Amino acid sequence: MLCFNIGRPIVELNIMNKILFPIVVIFSLILFSCKSDKQKRAETVTEDFLSALKTQDVEKMQQLYPSVLNIEIFFASDTSFIIDSYKLYDNGIQVSAESQYINENGAVEIRKILFFLYPDEENSNGYLVKDSFGLCSFENYPHFKFAVNTGCISPDNPLTDQQAIKQLKIAKELLYIYARLMYNNLESNIKIVSSTISSRDQYGAQGFATVVNNSEFTLPDLKYIIIYYDDNNNEVYEDTGWVTQNSFEPGQTIGFDFKTKYTPQASNASFELDFDLELILDFVKEDNIYKGTEYKEYIENQLIKI
């Protein structure tokens, strides 16, 4: 009796398997057959795009996804497959896929990518990818952190790839507006207050100048440009040098010597301070000077304060 009690469930399970397996297969076939012809065509386009991505066939990628080159950095892909597809309310098709890539450390990176396809206007039976989600990582873009700090991109509001690219372009525009305002701020508040050429002859010129920092910013260093003119006030020579290679603090005054070895036909000179663009861009990217509402203010009021 003990043997039959153990064996009977196995017999019943085998019988159930024989009954259920065909049902599962039939159900799967029904699900597949429920996919519309449009979904199948959209999935084929997505598969072709993923194949082009694997081989880095940029021309083919652009044919299937015309705006793909807006995305500068793609995730690499070794293998991929379609997961499923859905009809969207606006006549589009969403196709989800999984992509796998073995990185340089031998680890497998797995990502789910969404593709949004719409009818090809030039081909009534065709579909094109219009947007995507997860095809790239925007954290490595140069303006991403600034975009988050100023509210151009919100971590709480996920964007598609093309939406994120659009916001990053706005962030870049906003960044350079802030950079220009910063430059004007530095130019207005950091000035050469005196300069004297102590000697000048056919071999060169030398002298002394004083600079004051009335801005709120500490500069890690500062360079100057000196321009020499002839008797007719024509520029004849230009030279550069350091005001200081150390930190230049707010409220600080620095005196520096300058010397130019060659000043042909020069009778007078003028100074300019050289505010480095990369330094200014670094300033305006800092976290602690933004409230996160700058993007909203820029879009709504076109007002920026610094």
C-alpha cells in the first residue's frame, strides 16, 4: 500500500502534464496570433534596429530611427530579443526588448529598452522608431548634472531618450546664458586699478600693475593680456602672463610685475584680464548656487538672476 500511495500522485501528475502542456501551447499560439499585423511589423523594425545596433551600422540605425543620432552615446549590445509589444492610443506601437552586453570586465549588463514606433509617412505599410527609453545613459553627458540642479531634468519624472535630449539642449543653452552673466559679473568686479610701464626700449618693456577682486568669487588663478600700440594707436604686439597662479579671494588686491621682451614700435599699451571660459563654466555648474527652479523661471519669465 505504501508503494502505491507514493506512486499514485506521480501517475496523476504525469496525466495532468499531458493535459496541461497542449493547453499551454495552444494558449501561447492564441496570444501570438492575437498580435495585429501592425505589431508584427513594428517588432520586425525593432529587431532590424537592434541588429544594426549590434553591428554598429549607423546608417541602418538612422534609416529605422531617423532621430537616433540626436543620442550621442549608445549602450552597446551583443544579443537582444523582443519581449512584447502594445498598441498605443495615438496609433503608435510600443515594443519592449531586452539587450545584453558583456563589458570589458566580463560582466553581463542586461537592459530593458522601450521603442515607440509610428507609421512611416512615406511607406503606408512601414513603421519607424520615433523615440525610445533606455537606449542610453544621460548621466555621462557633460550638462546632465547642471540640468538636474536647475530643474531642466527631474529624477522624479522619467523622460524618453528624445525628451531627455531636448531638455539637455535647453540646459546647455541655460548654462551658456549663466556663463555670460558670470563673465559680465567678473569683468565688472575684477579690475586692473593701476598700471605703470617703468621702462621701454627696443628690447622690450616692463612694469607693474594692480588688480582688485570685488566679486563674490574665488578664482584659482588669473591671467592678463597686454596689448601694445604704435603712435597711430595701431596694435603691434600682444603678450600674456600671470596676475597670480594662486587663489584670488574676494576683496583681495594683488600687485604683479610684467615684462615683455619684444615690443616693436610700441609707444603705449593696455591691459585686459583673461577670464578662462572653462573656469567660468565650472563655476556655473556648481551645485550650491541653484534652487532647482531656474529652468521654470527661464521658460516662464525669461528671467535669470546670478
